[in-house]
Amino acid sequence: MKLLANKTALITGGSDGIGFAIATAFAKHGANLVIIGRDEQKLMQRKKYLMQYNVDILCIAEDITNKEAILEIGKQVRQNNIQINILVNNAGIARFISFGDTDESLLDYHLKLNVKAPYLLAQVFLDDLIASHGNVINISSYFSKRMLPDRPSTAYSLTKGAIDSFTKALAYELGPNNVRINAIAPGTITTPQVKKNYDQLSDEGKKRFNTMIQTIYPLQTIGEPNDISNISVFLASDQAKWITGGIFPVDGGLTTN
């Protein structure tokens, strides 16, 4: 059963990690795709892979920290006569730098990509979402609620807390228009960046990391991109038609303690 047939989803950061997993799951369920990323070559590689699912795919290479780029995305979507039914605000940045060493430019970068871009993209596609009774999925983080030793996260946590509040406020405002807004708050996921970071650790560092995972995660393991894409399909589909304003932790139980 294809839960997203005849729908079109726009996914930011859709060429890698969680975003690509969501794009793949959506395509398997029949959704046409608009995939946003910075690397045009990687986007084309992903498009070639996703074409096996016989869905329409538009790839747009833009830096969405730039307002003009967001407006250009809207222009290209309209020029291709595409109506967006699902918006997935996945692209984001996380730099774990101490509060004292976080300068204004780094703070601004977090705010532009993690908060301002989702806000502006939802505005650009608001008419589409209302017309199609569509929905938005924001990717939040456990760092909006839970901090970890040796992971200073003031800028990142600030932005993900803002995304949680934005999700609830927009859900409340657009509910009468039958537009649903939800967020997913992942725990640590085995994305390429996480794998790269792990591989760079010393043997002792890897041992400490593995011990930490077994200690702080009740399920004693980190997640996989498919753990996020599976719930994304559900939230984007009509099976979740009475769900809005939710912040869904998908974190192996991390935020239970």
C-alpha cells in the first residue's frame, strides 16, 4: 500500500543522511519529490537512485540560509507546475562549541538554517499547503530538551527549542485550514557525519562513546535513518490525519531520563 501516492513532498537536506532516508521512504510510498541540497552533483546521484521508484523528481541546488535562494526554490517549483503537499524541514547545522567561544556569525548561521529557513519555506508554500490540506514535518532534536556532558549546545539547543515552539504555534494557527504541523526529535542517528566523527575517535574515545550509549539510551543503541523515515511516512500520510502540533521523540528512550 502506497501511503503517499499522488502527493508531492519538498525535502530540504534531502541528498544525505536523514533527509535522503526520508526521500527514499517517500518515493517507495509513491510521493513525487522536490529535493533541496547544496551539492548539485550529489543531488543528481540521488535522483538517479530514486528514479527506480517511478516518481517525478526535481532537484534544486540552493543554500537556504539565503532568503533569495528560498524565493528561487518557490519560483522553480511554480515554473514546473508543482503543488507541494508535504514540506519536510530537515536541513540543519549543529556545532558543539562552548558558549564563550560561540561568536555572532556562528549563532546567526544556526538561526538562519535551523529556524529562519523552515519559517520562510512554510510561508513560501503556505498557499499550496492550505489548498491541498497538506502538512509540514520539522526535524527537531533531543537537544531541545536534553543536554549531554562535553557537548556544549547553546546555539543548537536554542534553535531546536525554537522549532518545537514554531511547530506548536503554526499547528494551532493553521489547524482551521486543515494543515497539520508536526516535528520529529531524533536521538543520535548513524548518519554519514556521525560515522565520520566516530571513526576519527581514538580507541579509548570509541570505548567511552559505546559505554555512554549503553548507559544513557534505554534501548542501548543509537538509531538508523530509517527509524526517522518510517515515522515521517506515517506523519505525512492520511493515517495521521488527526495528529498535529506533536513533537515526537524517536530517540531510543533517551529523553525518558
